[in-house]
Amino acid sequence: MLELTYAAACRLGALGRRERQVLRLIALGQSESSVAAHLGLSAETASSLCAEVFRALGLTPTAYLDRRLLAVLTLRQADQLVQSAKDLGNSSRSRPVGGRCDASG
């Protein structure tokens, strides 16, 4: 599962500002209707945005992996990648957790 969210973290740059907002709200446990209310969207638009975020990240929620868990793990993995990149700048011996993002995501 970490490989899945690592790949998704590498794809975060493909998301627009609104899509990132949606992902963060889902990670905070908000439902689609709460996302809609928070962002001033219709329920249909919020539902479409939620689906598009997970499609763009290559994540498919299942009975065992709900959307909130996938969102939290993806954002956490992205934070680790950022920190690892900072550490690389401070030490030539450091290396990012799980390697590095490449063009294939």
C-alpha cells in the first residue's frame, strides 16, 4: 500500500488548487456533502471532483482502503518526500524515503 500512496504522492503536482483542497478535506474526514458546503459547490460537482482527484492520483478506494485513509497516506508520503528532498540539500548522504519520484510517477 505504501508503494501505491508513494506513486500517488508523486502525482500530486498534477492536481490543481481546488483538487488539492478536496484531497485535504477528505484527509480531514469530510464527506462529499461537507466538501461541497465548505467549497461552495453543488453536491454533484463535489462528487465529480472527489472522483477526479482519486482518478488523477491512480488511487481506487475499496472496501479495505477507504478514501480518507488513501488521502491521509498520500499527503503524509508527499510530506516525507519534501522533507527528504530538504535533507538531501543538507547532506549528500541522505536519500529520500522509497527513492525518488520519476517521470513515470
